[in-house]
Amino acid sequence: MKKSFSFPIIFMIVITAFFTFILAFLNYSTADKIALNQEIELSKKILYIFDILPETNNPNEIVQMFQDRIESTPFGDHEIYSYKNEDGEVLGYAVPVNGPGLWGSVEGYIGISADYSTVLGLDFISHSETPGLGGRISEEDYKGQFRGLDLTGATDDNYIIYRPSPGGNVDAIAGATLTSKSVSKLINEDLASFLKEGGIR
């Protein structure tokens, strides 16, 4: 009776310890690769914002382009990325934008020209919006609207305005009104904060 009672407990302890060891080993052995993939993915998004992403999508070319043309500068809890030409002249900045979406936080970067007059591009690092609805903020049809937007005519810190409102410069996502509003709000607020603080000093 005593033996039959203790055996399943010992068995479960051994099995649990075994699988815990396996999971810990897999986590340790893949940690570097996961970190590298995350670094490459961020590099791709920053290069996309500045419209200089290599066409081949080769990880080595992406990393090389990022190292050659992009520099990072601490900005609060985030980084601002400076885009330079081959002569070292700064052409633009990727400014962090983040805030609540419909289902969770939305984090991304918006690129602006060195003179703070024009939006260069937009991409999102992470979000929890619904695929096919709010999740379409990651699609080219939405993000592509932000290239070349004029910032100089903005009033009351409204840089992103959805059509058909007066001064509208981009289209919201059909069927995802709340996500669209959240995105414009977080972009406008974080851009205003960056520009009011004088940008990169």
C-alpha cells in the first residue's frame, strides 16, 4: 500500500524534472539565435522606414546596411535611430511611438526628415490587433500612406488626420476605426513630444 502510494509521486517528480531540464536546455541553446533574429527583424523595420531596405532580403546585407547607415541614440526608455548617407550627413530620424491599441499596446517607429518637415515612413515593432482588421496597420497599403507626409502645416499637434476630415492626409482602415484612432493618437502625441523637446540635440 505504501509502495503503490509513493511510486506515482516519485515518478511524476522524475518526469517533471526531466522535462524541465529539456526546456531549460532548449531555451539556453536557442537564446542567441532568437536574439539575433530579433535584431535582424528590428534592423529590417528601421531600414524599411527610411526606404533603404535591400531587395534581396539577405540577413547579412540587412545587418551590413544597418551598420553602415544607421546610428542609435538613447531617448528616454527607447532608442532614436539616425539615418545617414554615405558622406555621414544625417537625413532623418526614426522616432519611437507607442501607446494602447484596441487589444493591447502598439509599438513602432515613425521616420521624419532631418529638418523635421516630412514623414519618411512608418512601421510597427509589435501589436496585438486583430488579423484582417486592426492588424492591417502592418500592411503596406496602410503604412505606405505615410511616406512623404508634410509636417509643417500641422495644427494643434495633429500631424496624422484621417480623411474625410478637414486636412486629412491618410485613410483609416475600414472596419477598424478604434485601432486607426489609437494609431493616429499615439503617433501625434509622441511626435509632438519629440518635436517640443527639440528633437535630437
